[in-house]
Amino acid sequence: MFGAGRGTRTPTLLPAADFESAASTDSAIPARALQFAGMWLPATRRATAGCYNDLPQRGGIIAKLPAMRTQDFDFYLPEHLIAQFPAQDRRASRLLQLNGASGAIQDNLFANLPSLLSQGDLLVFNDTRVIKARLWGRKQSGGQVEALIERITGEHTALAHVRASKSPKVGSRLIFAEVIEAEVIGRADDLFLLHFHHTQPVDQLLETYGALPLPPYIQHTPGTVDDERYQTVYARESGAVAAPTAGLHFDTAMLEELSRQGIRMAHVTLHVGAGTFQPVRVENIHEHKMHSERYTIPQATVQAIIETRQSGGRITAVGTTALRALESAARGRELIAGSGETDIFITPGYPFQVVERLLTNFHLPKSTLLMLVSAFAGMDKIKTAYQHAVAQEYRFFSYGDAMLIERAQGK
């Protein structure tokens, strides 16, 4: 689908990257530069039997989906369209509107968002706060090491991605910032369980010695501008290692404007993990395993959604993370307040339960988030919208421009 194109080999194609790839841009260990190989990929699907995706059950029946290839979600992207810095003002980004039902595309400005919503509509935000999750140091035995804290599990323990010339073994010691000693006490798949031998708890150590974990495609060292702008103005629940980037466009003045207009606002929390940048390494997308993330749905948010539906308003998720939290909590067809873990993987064919509109940024080729928006609007319509965005030179990824997507009929 996304791979179909004009046949030229002059454009560039961005490979998806994650913490463990060679595309890390601020690693203590030298990384290869992002490699671009200009090409268009064929759009053919695999002619194989369908496979099962993890979908909400309806009457005890799980929907059966056709196999789809990761290559179907590749697309053309010139390197200069990857936003390296945020816009001067939060609301200064562009906004591409896509109607998933009709396929209509309209160029707009994010500053005009209030005029696109109606009194009684509901915006659902993810209020997670990004922690300074990246640490640099060395092994006690020698050799550089870099850690990206995925999740704080206790006052002195955390799960982390660890990058080193050789993976540290259980029992080995790591020294960060020359003042923090951490011991590897276990493994959980590709994550390392670290115990920090320090009087201060992990969250305080990260605030003092850690660095903001900018995405691997942003090629500058985090600075004071990033400390402010890679954080939403409503962030309050610490725990994410990546920002819910659709929310970065909102400033306090816009939130106040929306409130005066009668737009309702509610919050969920989903602590975004580094897995959001993990490439899909399998050919059949339904064989991909998502990283688990923590989420919380307050009862007040459930009530706001119920009241919005009863009054005829529409529900807009601000970001894919807010959408994933809501859909995870509604997998039994009834939205339930509470906390839990989710590894929900939303792909084309998914029957959405809660969200009618999605505000989101532009996503990485071959990424799970591109698959999610393709499920929301339809693969062909997202393909066309992304081609339009490239032609009109929209800015891509975390610091880039935004999309407002109306859900396709029947999705």
C-alpha cells in the first residue's frame, strides 16, 4: 500500500529506529549515521491465509484478519522533512485534516483547531510526564555503557534498555555519571533489571543526572528548549520515556479558549515506553509483539465520555497513546475505569470502541503507530494523505506538524 509510488529512486526512505538500533543519535557509544536508501517498494500483499489479531471479542468471536506485510507500511520521506526542533510557538504547527469516510484532505493550521470542534465535544489527553530517562556511564570492568530507563519498578530499582559493546551479565556493576552504582539483578526479555545502590530513589537520581530521551531521529543533544518543549503543558504523572507528541501543540491559552467554547476535556495516563520507536522486524505484522505499557483511566473520564455520547458530542483522542489507553480499557465493549497494563496492537481491521476522531502527528515508516492510523482511517486514505503531506512539505515526527483524522465508516 504505502510502498506504491512513481518508480523514481531519487527520494529517500527513512528506516524505523529504536533504542537498540544503530540510529541512536546521542549515545555514549558511537552509532552509525541514519542510512537512507532512496527507493519505492512494491505494494503487493502476501497471498497467504489470514491470521488472528488480538481484537475485542464480540459474542465470543474474534475477528479474522488477512496477513499484512510490514513493507506495506513503508513510504517515501525526504530527510529534510524530519523536524529537528519544535516550531517557535506550540500552536504554530500546520494541521492536515483527513476524513476517513470520504478521503477528503484539507490543509489547515493547528491554531484553527477550536473552530473545527463543536460545543459539547470531548478531547481526551494523555497527562503522562517524560522523565530524564537516559544515563551514560561505564561498566565496573571497563567499557562504555548507556541506559534508557523503561520503567521505575521500586524506590531503588528499574527496568532499562542497556547499550554496551557486550551485554552486561547478572551480577555486574554499572557506574553512571561517576557517582551512581547500579547492579544488574535480572533480565526481562530484552530489558535489564537494575538495582541502584544510592541513598536517593531512582526518580530523584534521574532528575539530577539523567538526560531527556529524545527520539533517535532527532540529531541534537537535549537542551533547555527540549526540557520545556518535549513536555506537554498539562503533563503531571511522571513515568514516560517518550512524549505523547500530539499534545505538544497545545499551549495554556488554547486550552482556555477550548474551555470557553464549551469543549470538554478529560485525561488518561499512559506511560509511553521506548517500544514506541521499536521497528517491526517481522514480515507478517501480526507476528509482532508489542511492549507492555501502564495506563490509568479515571472514573471522571469514563463519565465524561458517557455524557458526551448522550449529548451527541464527539470524542477526540489527543494522540495515539490516549487512543490506545481508551481502547485497552474498552476491550470488553464497556469502557471501565482503572489501571492496568496494555500491549494492544491496533492494525487494519480493528473494531474501534470509543474514539471518533484522532489528533496525531505523522509517524515513522513501518511503525506500529502508522499501522494504527491506517486502521483508523483506512490504508489507502492514509497513504494518500502522507503523499500529500510530503508533497506539501509538512514537518514529520515528534516535533513536526499534526493531523486531525475523522474515523472511517465501519472502523
